[in-house]
Amino acid sequence: IFSGLWGVIVTDALQFVVAMGGTILLAVFAVESVGGLGALTEKAVAHFGSTDAAFGVLPAADHAWLPLSTLLIFLGVQWWAAWYPGQEPGGGGYVVQRILSAKDERHGLLATLWFTIAHYALRPWPWILVGFVGLIRYPNLANPEEGYVRVMVDVLPSPFKGLLLAAFAAAYMSTISTHLNWGASYLVNDVYLRFLKPNASRRAQIIASRVATGVLMVLSLVVMSFLTSVEQGWKLLIGLGAGTGLVFILRWYWWRVNAWSEISAMVASFLTSVFLATFGYDLSNPAGPTYAKTMLITVLVTTAVWLAVTFATGPESNATLDRFYRKVRPGGAGWRPVSTRLGFGNDPIPGGVLSWVNWVAGLVAVYCAVVSLGDLLVGSQLRGLLYGAAAIGAFLLIYRNLRADPSLSTAVDTTARPELS
């Protein structure tokens, strides 16, 4: 409540170290309990029947845990079409809070790349190893989700159980503080400053943010009292964001997207998800037979609705569009009417070709890092080193491109034809 974003970021860093330390500690004790990494690999292969079935990136068809249609939706649709906190396809949320607090755009991009690698490559592997140990030690559990907790109870010495609980608490508190600060930023900037007190002083804004954080804490407890499980909470979030990703991406590339576009997308996504769920089509189980159809229908309906609403409502005012363009300079053909009016002409998308190269290199860096760590732990050491080299090479390419692009570390021109301000 009192420290703001600075306090949230500092505690997040400390809590990340504590949480990672606790999960790594559990993974070490768990792996040792089955005889080490070599024994774990052998027993996992025996459990699944083959090395590919146990550790393959693309498992054998007879051991696939989700339908091919769902895999294709993951690879071709969901990454750009679905919004989820921390994984916003069009930017926003608490990730953009961190980006905007960085020294410059280059620092923000590198920090975000580090977050992505830590989130997808480093953090999951201690969990995965404990998951394998759970399968080996308790192969016939009625509820597989109990495996992680049972491993923790059975293999950790007593002094370390408290440390792991502290790690879980750190992860929980990090999530709570992040979301409270994020929510308070919306209430202050989009409600308080816009409708209640536009000329509020900095001190008044800080007081309002503290009050907003407290109010959100109370409202969260009220909402929580109506939920019977954590599953209900994330089902609600999935329903709200299932088809909204495209509008959140295009708002940066097309001047015509307005506030009603985003609002209608969220409403349409939620209503479509609820309607489909009443007929047994929901997004709660990716391994289920209806997941791909549900996601595709939700995306198509949501996209049709927000496009219709966009053309049925007027664009943002010229003053708003001009102010946004001067601050962000998005460039590209989608903003041509605004850039021409302001005197910037055919303003290109920032970064040009290098932006696309960096995007591809970022994907290579993250995915190769994920597979590299896995191979180094439970697979081929040579293959793991090769994937690791590819990840490092991709990261170095991004770093080189960022250094070569002066626009990422210097202020851009926002004053073309100032008489139009």
C-alpha cells in the first residue's frame, strides 16, 4: 500500500530468489530420493515405455496428452488471440509497468527478454523434475495433482519444509502485490484522474493510490468468498481474455481502434465463453476434445463483434490521437492518416526489419533455452549444449541489434509541425 511500484519491484526480485531457491531445493532432494538424475531418467523411461514418450518435445502419438487440433491452436492461434495476466499479446498489464520504469527502451526490451526466459525456461524445470519424481514414487495416485505435495512431505527434512512454505508464500505475496499495484494504477489514472480530479497534485494521487489498493484488497476478499476453488478464478480470467488478443495488438498498428473496440471484445469474449460452456464447450481442460473448437469459435465471434463495434462507433478525437502518436510514434501504414496530418509523413514502424529479426531471435532464444536445460538435466548433454549455444547466439544477436538501433536509447522526434499540437 505504501511503497508503490518501486516497493513491488524490489520485493518481487527478493521473492523470486526465495521462491526459486525453495523449488530448486525440493527438486534436489526429490531427485536424490530416486537415486539421482541417471536413475530418474531410467525410471521415467520405464514408466512411459520409451525415451521419446518420457522426454520428447513432440511425444509419440500413443503418449500424446492433448489432441493435435489443440497443439495447432496453441502454435497458430492462442499466442496472439488470448489474453492472460502476464502474457498479454498486445502489451499492457504489469509487464508494461516494468518496461516503462526502465531507463530506456533497450533496457526495457532486454529486461522483458530476461523475464520471458526466467518465466518459461528457468522456473518450470524444478517443478518438472519433482513431477517426474512424483510419477515414479506414486504411479497410481487417484489425483495426480497430489504428487507434488506428497513429494514435498515425504522427501524434505523437517527444517527445509518451513523454507519451502516460505518460498510458496513469497510467490503468493509477489503475485498479490503485483496485481494490487496494477489494479490501483487503473483506478487512479483511468477513473480518479480522468473523471474525479483531473488536476490532482502528486500527493493527492499517491493518497488515492493507497486508498485504491486498500479498496481492491477488500473487494478481492469479497470476490474470493464467492469462489469455491482456484479453478473458478482462472476459468473466469480465461473467459474474459480468450478472444481479445487481436484487438490489443492492432491498437498499436491501426489508428481506428478505440476504447469501445476493447470493451466490446472483452464483453463478447466473456459472453461467448459462458454460452459455449453451458453446452460443455469450455477452456478449462486443454487436453479435452472440445478445447480447440471452443478457442476458435470464441476468437472468431469476438473478432467479428469488436470489428463491427469499431466501424459503428467514431474514432478517438484528433487531439487524443495526435497526443498518443507524438508520445509513442507507432508508425506504419495503419497510422498513416495521423502521421501525415502531424507532418511525420510515411513514418515507418520503429525498428523496421530489425524488430522482426529480434522477434524471431527472441523466440529462438526462449525455446532453445527451455529445451537446452531439459536436455542437460535428463537428456543428451551434447544436444543440450547445442541448444544452449543457439539460445546464447540468438540473445547476442538481439543485443547487437539493439546497440545498432539508436532510436532505442535516444529520444525520438515528437515535435514535427508543433503548430498542430
